[in-house]
Amino acid sequence: MSSSTVSSSKQLHAWLDRSLAFPPEYGQQLSSHLPMALQALHSLGADEVRIENFFASYTERFEGRRSPSEGRVLPDWQEALGRYEAFADLRHSFAAALAEQGRDVLLRQVLPVLLPGVSAVAFHGAIRTAHALESGHAAELASALAYWACRWHVLPAPAAGTAPVRQPERWSQALVDGAKSWRSEAPLIFLRMEAATQTPLYAELAHGLAPAASLEQRLAELAHLALGYYLDSANFTVLHMITGLRALRLLLPWLPETLRSDPAVQDRLGEAFVAAYMAGRVQPRSAATELDRTEDLSWSELAEAATQARDDHTIKLVHACHEEMAVYGDARYLLAAALVLR
């Protein structure tokens, strides 16, 4: 590691140290994007002045509230799953386990338990965990895992639907067509996702896609579909589907092979994907011919624009699109980044 890389990492860690003082949510159960956006800004090349300005602006949302500093190591952290009031204890528990066992051992123990609750708080537990891993900041990783655990929630499995299909495009079209006639007015994404699970469409499609050859392939298929949805709609919930799927891809190395080859895991992804799309209340966007070509778009310019953006979701999506294009080679991620920056 070069000296410049070490210095850059230290700068990011200093910002994440400061972010730990703030709670994992603000307002009416809105997930804090502060640590996630700090890592994304750093990755996109934002300078210290820009990060300072973003930090100062974002922390106003907490209205003076601070994260609880007291906590204890739990005898069994799994007993605190889904209990938001246990966040501090869970953070202490994961921090202690990190210090004792190391990152890899802890993740191999914890992620199989958390994964069924991937859709909790609109994927933000998994997304924050992925950003924490990229940052290499142990205390932030403990906090991210604690947030996922304290808001852990599993969507209900659907009643028996139709026979699964093997073509993702056919399954996707049934979802797009069926979702047009359903709408929830619940204020938060995860509440609308929960409402979606009570519908016939969810019962039909949540397990309606036959298992892919691997979990990696299924993630790639769903990422392809989510990208298309976003380009067609610029939908806020679909944005979370893109960043959530990227997060799961990053977490794959710490999942045991038995889990990665288990069709039930792909079913869980199907449940989350269907419920999230329905929760998005997706509507087609107006035609935008200036975004139909990638030739004039460059990541350096898009990254620079993202570092100047005020919106944390914009910053995170541009960062995610850059990373996903590097993996999948789909140039449409350039279009998605340009679209969110409009």
C-alpha cells in the first residue's frame, strides 16, 4: 500500500470516527446515510473541503441527537434481532467480536443469520455493511452490522404461486404489468414492501423465478433488471434495488458455499425484489433523448459531479453504478449515473 493510499485511508477513517457519534436513524425512522455517503464521496475523489461541507450539512438532520455510547456485550446477540433499542448493545457485541476473532470469522458467523432479513429498512442494513467493508473501518463495520441486526425483519414467504419460469425477462414483465394496478400509500419503503407481501401478485411471483445456476448469476440477473427499471423510471425505490444488489454482491465472499448454493436464498431475493418493485409505485419517465447515448459520458466527469451533489442518494448511486459497471461491463450504468445527476 502506497503512502498516499495510507494517508487517504486515514482521512476517511477520521471522518467515520466522527460519524459514529450520530444515531443510525433520524426523523421518522429514516436510515442515516452519513457513513455510507462518506465512503462513497471518498471513493469518488471528493476533497476534504467538500467532505467537511457535506458532513456539516448532513448532521443537521440529527437535530442534536447523539448515538448512545453505553452498551454491553450480549450473551447471545441473536436474541436482540429486530430490537432497535438494542443497537448500542449489538454494536458493543460486534466490536468485541471483531477485536477477538477478526473480520472474516465474524462475517462468516453473522451474515448467514442476517441475510434472510436483507430487505430490512429498504436494504440499508446490507448497504451500510458493504460500505463499511469497503472503508476498512472496524468500528463502522460493527455499527453497520448492529443496525442491520436491530432492524432485522424477514418478509413473509408467499403462498403457493404458479410454476416458476426460467426466463428472467418473462418473470420481470409479469411483475411490471401486474404492479401497475397496485399502490400503497404507506410513507416508508419498507412499509410499502410489507403491504406488497399481502397481494396476489407477490404470492404469484415472489418465488416465481426458477433458481439460477448460482447465487452470483441470480444477483447479476436481478441487477440487470433493476438497472433497466431505473433507466425507464428514475424511481427512488428502484435506486435502492441497485445499491442493495451491489451490497449483496460485495458480501458474497463471506457466505458459506452451502448458503450460496441453496435455492431458498434465491427465493429470499425474489421476495425482496418483487416487494421492492411494487413498493416503488414505478411510473415511466418522460423521454430524455440526451441520455440515450453513452459516447459523450465519462466516469471522471460523472464522479466529479457526484462529489458536488447535495443529495446522499445521488452520491451513493453514482458510486454504485461505477462499481457495477466495472463488474458487469454494462455501459447503461453510465446512463443511470447521468440520469440521477440531472
